Amino acid sequence: MIICSCNVISDYDIRRTVDELRQKNPRLTITTDLIFKSLGRQMKCGTCILGITKVIEEQAAQLS
Ligand code: FES
């Protein structure tokens, strides 16, 4: 499912990025800015912030 329509970022992209970042540094605080940066994208309208945050939290909960 597309979470960020401006950048065509899906929930899968976010989950995969969270996993990769956590593998590199388990203590890292993962933010929406970090997700955009890791995917080589920039936030545009910001409508997706809550959706991205929700996916980050869901994925982080699965890993803990
Ligand atoms: S929907 Fe993500 S920046 Fe616009």
C-alpha cells in the first residue's frame, strides 16, 4: 500500500528500511526524516507523516 503518494513510498519500503536500519544499529531512533533520507527522497507535502510513523511503530514493535 502506498503511504507517501508524493514519493511513491509503500509500507513495504518503510518496513524494509526500518529492518535495515535496525540491523545496522539496534539502538537507532528511527524517524520519518531518517526514512526519507535512507530512501533518497525528500518530504514534500507532509500528509504522510502520521502514516509513516504508524508503520515505523508497527515494525519496531515486531522487532522488539
Ligand atoms: S504524501 Fe508524503 S510527502 Fe506528500
